[in-house]
Amino acid sequence: MPYAALADAVLFVHAAIVLFVVLGLPVILIGNRAGWLWVNRRWWRVLHLVAIGVVVVQAWLGRYCGLTELESWLRTEAGQAGYERSFMAHWVQHFMYYDAPLWLFSIVYTGFGLLVAWAWWRYPPTRRVR
């Protein structure tokens, strides 16, 4: 079984979701200021809100992301090392040389989730683009 290739695929999907969640908020804010009507499409906004909502709930429950766990298991099956902590903690440590406890990520995720909720209220989604 090509466990390493599957682990890489999960990593790319995970990274794409992280980028969608993180960059989605600035796109919504900038897009509304710039008059981009597509940033308020209901399906896109609901998907963004659900994505950050899942992250916040997992963090508050003290759970790692299912994609992190799946990738780690696949890497272990491939004979590679899995993550010893969460996906975000691993990459923050890797790039910033800083190891943060899970509770700190919970606070950051919650704050970001509140910003997404505020953007929902400030720039409500529409059913269709005018």
C-alpha cells in the first residue's frame, strides 16, 4: 500500500483547508471593501464558518484534527515518523522554533472563530450574487 503517498495527499488537503480557513477571512473583509460580490455567496460563507467551527470545537475538546491523526497513522504505516503533537503545533515549531501548548491554540482558534462570526454579522452572506 502506498502509505507515504497517501500521507502526502492528506497533508496537501489539510494545508489547503488551513489556507481556506486562514485566508478566507481577509478575502471576505477585503472583498466587501472592494465590492466583490462573490465573497458573500452563501455556500462559500457557510463552508468557511463550518470549517473554523470544526477547528474551534476540536480545540476546546482537546482533540487533534482528524486529518492530522490520519496523516500521522499513514506515515507510521509507511515507516515514517508521525506527528508527536497537533499539525499546527508541529509546523509552528518547525518554522518559528516555538512550541505552544494546545490550550494556547484553543484561544487563538476561538479568537479567529469570533472574527469569522463578526464578519458574518458585519457582511452577511447573500443567497446569490446580484
